[in-house]
Amino acid sequence: MSLLAPVLVAYGLCLPADRDGRRALALGGAVALCVALALSAGAGGASMVSAAITTLTGLLVAVLARTGRSTPGAACLGVAAVAALHAGSDAAFAALSGTTLVDTMRGLIASYEQVLVETSAASAPQVHAAARMIGVFWPSAYVAVGFAEFTCGRVGARMAAMSVRGDAHPARLDAFDLPLWMVATLVATAAALAVALTVPAVPSWALVAVANVAMALRMAFAAQGLAVLVWVMRGKGLGSMAQVLLAALALYLEVQFVVLTVVGVVDVWANFRHLVRGEAPDGGDTEAQDNEPAQAG
């Protein structure tokens, strides 16, 4: 339901907003939030907060779509906002229980680590290594949740656009184009990560924070690299099976050698797809690019 709710909320809010303007959007958002809270009240406070966040995600997507600000850069900020809301709510509930979110996650990871080691003692080194890795990157799980919910909201907004305006062109992955400021953020994050890894005086929490920001940026640029790959495959007229195999190979190379991320970073400047920066990024909505990176050639 946490993934279906943003679809339905964004779809429902975008439909009347096309006819009655922002007043209907605000009224619909308030009604949706009240209904979500009422329906989840019986499941406890945590469920109410989760329902509120997913409803607000749909509202945020609808506002961005209807005001023409649903750009890739705005989407990245929206995902970050949703992830922060989820992490903040979990931290608040942990504080009410007399602990912290970090201690809760550490205890959870340690318990799973102990169970796995007891189940298979031979794999203990691998389990310990995986536990250390998860202990650093567990905040990225919130980014993944925020990405999933925000993307589902975009699906609902797109469905509403197709229904109301008769727009028959679905959002195209090969038109995904990040703004130049995302590259600057990536460079700054890489520099901070290098300092955190080489300077012993840097606290561990700073390393965890920078590493997870880098992981979130990697997801964004990997998506741009995948968009370049999709553009190439469509241009070559490859069949469905060949596209699936190449996409699987690209994802494998991304995990091993961050190939898609590198392609995505370079594409912001090189503009492999010869995009006219400043046009709607998904081929249909009235969405302008946040910044216009220098176009190669």
C-alpha cells in the first residue's frame, strides 16, 4: 500500500487540478491526508505517520507536475525529502522508546549477523564483512524507499496527464537528464569521502553520512547512464531480448565497475543523446530542465 498510495493520490489530485486550479489541489490534498490518517489510526502511530508520508509524497508529485517543476533535479530533491521524512519518523519513534535509530539498526544488524554465523560457521568471514558493509550503508535503504514512492507518484501523475489531456506519449527513460549542479554535488561528495577515508580524526558518523550521500548520487547518475544505454539500443533497433540482455550486462558492470555511473556523469557534459536542454525531460509534461548544462558540439 505504501507504493500504491502515491499512485492513487497523485492521480486523483492531478485530475481536478487541471480543471479547477491550485485551490482544488490544496483541498484534495487536505482531504486525502485526513482520510489516510483516519484509515490508519487503528494500526497505531507508526502506521499513521507512514500513511501521512506516502500521501504527502503523492501531493508533492502532483504539485510539481501541475506547476511545471517536475524536472530530474526536482525529482532528486523530492526523493531526498521523502527519505528524510521516513528516517526522521523512525528516529522519533526510536527516541520515544528510549533509544536512537542508529542503535536500533546496529542491534538489528548484529542480531542477524549472529543468527547467520550460528547457521553456517564456515561463512562467518563473509557474514562479518557483509555486516560491516551494511552497518555503513543502511541509511541508503531510506533513499531506495523514497525513490520507489516518488516514482510511483510520478506514474500516477503521468496517468492523470494522459487521461485529462489525451497525452499518448508515456514518460521515456532515454530522455532522463540530470542538471549540472548534480555533478558539482557529486564532485564535492567524492572529495569529502576521500578526506573521511584518509584523515583519522574524522568521526565515523561523518564517514557514514558522506558514503550514503555518494551512494544516493550514484543511483541518480546510474539512471542517467541507463538512459544513454536505452537511447543507443533504440537507435540501433535492437530486439526486446537483446535489450534485456544488454541491460542485464550493463547492470552487472555497474555493480562491478560503476560503468553506468561514469557514463551518466560524462553525459551531463558530452550530451551523447543530443538533447535540447531546457525542454520537458519526459517528452510530454510541461517540465523544464533545472539548469542547462553546456551542450557538447
